Amino acid sequence: MTEPTRYSTPPIELPLNLDREPDPAPGCAGCAELVAVRDRARAVGDWTSVSDYNVFMRRHPEGH
């Protein structure tokens, strides 16, 4: 059995993700629509949706 820590430990530092937003694939209608929806979300300050659409862009479709 281990003893509990009796002193304060330093905080855990998480990396800051400063990746660029993904660019749409040229000529892909799906990518163009994702960019349009992402831009509308940004315009109203919906940063959660902006992040979600960036993920969709990175995964749309696999192999772009």
C-alpha cells in the first residue's frame, strides 16, 4: 500500500493546440459546405461548433 502524498504537487501542464484550421479540398462540395457552416458558427460566436466542424473537415472523407 502506498502512502498518500502529503505535499502539494506542481500543476499538470497541457499542451496548447495551435494547429491551423483545415483547408477544404479543391472542388469538393462537401468541404465547401462544411466551411460555410463553420463560418456561420464563427459569426455568431459558437466556438464549440467551429471546433466540431474543424474535426469534420479533418475527417471528411478519409483520404482527401
